[in-house]
Amino acid sequence: MQNIDRLVGNEVNGAFVQTDVLRFRGNTEDLSNIKTLVTLHPEQVHLVALATTNLKEGGTLGIGGKQVVFNTVNDLAGRVVVAAGGSYITAQVIRLQTEINFQVVEVADAKAAIEAVNSGQAAAALFVGGAPMDNLKTLNKAHKLLSFPEASVAKLKNVYKPAVLNYSNLGAAGVATVSTDALFVTRSYTTPKFVDGLAKLRACFNTKAPELAETTGTHPAWSKIVVGAEGKWPMYQLPTVAKK
């Protein structure tokens, strides 16, 4: 949100944002002047919960209760989900579009989100980022990733794309989820100086992205970038002055 504020406020010429955050903000503000210069990597939605909860429901006077198990996003109905930063917006969008009635609570950072899950204050923590996310690589099988059933994925198709998560440290293989594209966006400039600069930046990115994807040590998300791909936010069409 701060990146969008700075771009709209003419403090910067470009910004890294997530598609779903743009769509969420575009519901209440005219962002028609904001366009995608390049589409970056997909950022997957990670829903992290305890593999074994201490929650029990049902029974009488605490006897005969059944342990609560979270396996999918649908199981979070009536529960608390924590998130930080842009992930907080993602959690709101998912809650609204899937119509799963969980409560979204904003926390300071990823560490606070995991602590809320560990302490039982939250049923799950939602993170958005290119897999594998560093803060999740440090967890173990005491935690699990929740999946998105096909029906929930279908409800999110206007903003998100189907995705799959694999984290061996969590014992997670082929966990169905959704992703939102990371974008580098700019305003719709028309003067030669700025148009030419944007044209050069796009051309440089398109040339170098494949090289970065194959460079040892770079994040695996680089290999997910499709040069020239158009995402779910309008692309910046370079005026004629920059196409020559």
C-alpha cells in the first residue's frame, strides 16, 4: 500500500506491488493511470497452521470433545487468521471472494504471525511470496500448509491463479494453493524523457531476466518469470516515440 501511495503521490516513478493489492485498492480509488511495465514472478499464498492443535470442540463438560484439525482454507471459517503487510490485504481479498467467514487480524511482521499460531491466538497465518519463502524454510513438521479446494480456487480466478507448494521441511508436497503476480508498475507517462526511460528499462529486464533465472544462487522464483507475459492488471503501452 505504501508503494502505491508513493507512486500515486508522484514521489516515485515505479513500484513493486502485488496484483491483488492493486485490485483491492482499485475498488475504492481510480488507478486507471497505473500500468504494468513488467510482470514478475508469481507469489504464492501460504496458509500456515499447527500440524496438531490443542483445540477440542464438542463433548460435555470438557469430556468427549473432538480435536480440531485444519486441513484446508475452508476449515478456517469462524477462526482467526493473522497476516502482516501486503499479506493482510491478500487475506481480506480471499476472505471476501471465497465467502469463508474467518477473521483477519493484522500483526507487525512474519515472526509475530508465527508466534500467534504457536500460542493458539490464531488458527493460521497467511504469507504471500515467491516460494520457497525464507521464513517458512526455518519451520518443521510441527507446522503444516493448508490447501485450497478446487471450489475455492474457482471463486478466486479473477484475481489469482492456481499454484502448488512443496516444502520438504514441512512434509508438504503438491499442496494446492493460489498465487498473485508480483508486478513492476508505473504511471502512464507521455513525455519523451520518461517514455524513453521506461522503454529502456523494459527492454533491459526482458533481456536480463532469463540470465538471472539461470544464474547459480538466485532465488528459484526468477525461473518462474515469463518474459513479456501479461498479468491480471493492464499493461503499459509504450507510445510511438519510444517504439522507434
